[in-house]
Amino acid sequence: MFSDCSLLFSLVLLLLMAIVRSTQVHLSNANGIKTAVFLSPKFDLEPGSVAEKLFHNIDFPRGHIAIKSFVAEVVDEAGNPVPLYETYLHHWIAMRYYRPKAVENSNSSSNQRSEKSDYVVIKNNGICDDHLPQYFGLGSETRKTATAVPDPYGIEVGNPAEIPAGYEEGWILNLHAIDTRGAEDKLGCTECRCDLYNVTQDEDGNALEPEYIGGMRCCYEETKCRLIEGYRSPRRSFFMKYTVKYVDWDNSILPAKIYILDVTARWQRSNNSKESNGHNCQIEYLIESCSTNTAHDDCIHTKSVSIVLPSGGEVIYGVAHQHTGGLGSTLYGEDGRVICSSIPIYGQGMEPGNESGYIVGMSTCYPQPGSIKISSGESLTLVSNYSNAQRHTGVMGLFYILVADPDQHSPNATSAPHASVHEHKKTSIPHYVWVVILLFQAALVLALVITYQRKCRKAGYESIAT
């Protein structure tokens, strides 16, 4: 009797283990989307100090994949999100590059200026020449800004056919964070006002122009913003926590191009051509305060620029990047139609992701497929609005858009991939249903284990009694 019960008990336990394993696999690979969470190398800050880091060869999913989203935030050593009023995240960006395979495989770090000469940075699709080469990047708004790439599109990386012989693909993470604990003027520190940092030269030792009174050239690594006299607080350690969602690449995925537009861009259209000669993007600009006799609500500063993309296509995503004081940004087509309008979300509390007075998110655009198109050579207009009730230094007016051109996709991927992706969504069982089913199965098997244990124990007692 005991041998039969033991055999049955073993079989039930094996079934339970199989169910648990299947649950774990499903949860880590729901609908084919994989999720990877990483931490950057550690960086330290003390009150008033600045961290401007380039972390080379960061941990990142490998292989030929399509990235579906990339999010990041600053966390402390315990993994807790850090509020912006303690550590202000000016920006973070992720850059893709090729490097010789012989280069040592390590997460080395450096400052912004010392990029390794043997790296070949793979830029996005435009339009800012050598500036703004990143694939992904945000600032204080990182926690409440959607970054998901809609189906059936993806950001293609890791294609072995595109990687030069003798090279491998890697990623660089650049972060710019400012510790504003005890700052005399928190807003001034986050806007990198040169007088608060007591800076007259940039990071390369070049004298700053008299009219340059604030911006990234004044708040680089090892600079320090002015603190309240006598303020003391301990040095702290932080990490950038970043989460990448991705899928294995296949021909059903339509590749999306990344364009980063800048309202400070300076360019000229080529003669007898619909193309531009390139855009010299300044990245940041100064906003002077409005006159004292202007009503507060009427103090609005507007900056605009005309831009031509290298090629057209369907817009599938859009979002702006602005700093404190931002009122929103809009991208218009040549005929005046709105391609995307992105509005800042200001925090209203104290908890991370809702810090009062800070931009904690930006609204995004997800047009219906095929509804928003940009023609080749079309002149676009980017408009960035800020409140100028007070002066703002080092502000930005960037705009990210993802553009897809299905006509340039593989000839084997016509309308069928769209249908197969949508069909998969309609016929697949939702993730939460699978969880309920699997947990029910596990509970049922566990109940069987307990029942048979009791029966076997009772049978054992009866055999001893007789």
C-alpha cells in the first residue's frame, strides 16, 4: 500500500512541477514579448554635485531583435525610485554603436567628452547631423511617458547582415543627473545657470560667451551648484534602472525609423531639391522673461522651425521633450494639419513620478495606422511653447517621431503580416486568463496531493492496527 501511494505521490508532484515551470515560461514571454531589466554601473552624488556619465557596453538584449519599448529611471542602492527634487534627471540617452571584437568586454564609464575613438556610433535616421545620435532618451518625464512601439512595428537592431566584419554591436548609456538637496535655487540648478555653478569655462576649458548664462556647458561632471550656507547631507549612490521589451526579429515586423527633431535646428534647403543640406541643431536655448506689464497667463514664448525629413512615411508614434516651464509642442504638416501635439504633465505631489512643479511625463501620439503620412520632401513645422513669466536657461524643444514605410519592407511582407499580427491578438487568450487557469491547475493538483497523503496515512495506520 505504501509503495502504491509513494508512486502516486511522486507522479502528482511531477505534474505540479511541470505546471509551475510552464507558468514561469509564460510569464517571462507573454505574447512573444520578452522583458529584460538592467542596472547601470553605480554613480555617486553629494548635495549640489553633477553626474554626467557615459557607460560603455551596457547590459542589453543580444541578437537580431525588434525593440518594443525602452524605459529608465534613477534608483538608490535599495532599488527605490529617487524623487526629482533630490536627484534631478536632466536627461538619459541610449546610443547604439559597433566596436572591434578585440575590445575588452567591460562596462567602462567616462565623461561626456571622452567617447572611444574606435567605436562607430550608429545614428538614428536624422536630422541633427552629429548631434542627438541616440535611439532612445528622455529626461525628468521618463516615468510617465509611454515609449511602446505599436504592432506590427519595431526598432530593428542586431541584424548580423549590417554589422561590419570584425565588429560587434554594443550600447552606450549617457546620463546627466544633478543632486539638488540643499540647493539655494533648485530650479536654477536644474536649468544649469552658470552663476550658480560659478563656471566661466566649459568642460573643454573654452571660455563661455558673455551671452551664455545657462545650459549644459555650465553643469558638467565635477561642477557643483550653490547650496544653502551650512547645509550638509551624506554622499549617496545611485543606478539607472532600465527596462527593455523586445521580440525576436521576423519578416512580419515592419521596421520603424527614428527621427529626432530640434526647434533650434539651423538649415538651408538645397538648390533645386526637396532635400536639406543638413541640420545644425543647437539643442538648447534661452528664454527671457516677458515684460513686467504683461499678464502672467499671456507670458508665452513661441519658437518654431521648418524641417524636411530625408524621406517620408507613416507616423506611428510621436512625443516632445521639454523642460520646466514647457507648455507643449506641436508638429505640423506643410498644409497646416497637426501631425502630433505633445503636452507636458506636471506633478502635483511628493512621491516619485508625481513631484510637484516638475515635468513628470509627456503626452504621446499613436495615430491609427496609415492615418498620418509625411510625403517625401514635405516641409514640416515644429513649434515649441514655454511660459516666460520668468527667465529659463538651457531649455529644449525636441520632438521624437517614429516613421514607417511599408513599401520599403521585404516583398514577402505585404498586408499579410498585419493580418497575422492582429489575428494573433484576437485569437490568443489574454495573459491574465492564463494566469488564473494555471493557478487553478496548481491548486487542484495540490489538493490531490493533500488528499492522497491523508488516505495513504490512514491506510498505513489501519495496517499497523491489524
